[in-house]
Amino acid sequence: MLERTYVLGMYKDYVEFNGRLYALRLIDFGPEWGTYFVGSAQLLSLLWDDDSGYTSDEAQWVDELIFYFIPTHYFKLSDDELRVRIFSEIV
């Protein structure tokens, strides 16, 4: 389940997994790429097991919502800074 709240003039997005809410960022990567959710690497570690794959069907659903996983401290970056950082890592 996705959830959106409006706090201090900013939208905050969350996804629920195993009864907990995890923060997401909705980032516009430009007209050639589109707009996608970015989640934390901590969440990825709960979704995926290196030995057996997805930890559940719900984990696969959540993973397919998220374009890229970032270290938690990246959530403090502005949208522009985050976009540049992600592009530097994937392009």
C-alpha cells in the first residue's frame, strides 16, 4: 500500500511492508526517463535475500514500485541533488 502525506509544505510518500511504513521519494528524472519512486537500501535488504530471492510476494510488489534504492542519508538531499547523485551512479 502506498501512502502520501503533506508535511511542512512537502509531500512525503511511504510504502507499507510487513506492517511498517518506509519512506519513498518521488523523483522526476526528466522527460527522457520519467518520474519514479526511490527507496532506501535498508528497505531493499528486507525485500531481497541473496540466497532465495524475494522474501515474499509482497516484497516483489514493493520492489517493482521502486526504480532505485539509495543510502538513507540521501533522503536529506534536494530533488535536484538526488537526481544528479543517482544519475552519476547509474549512467
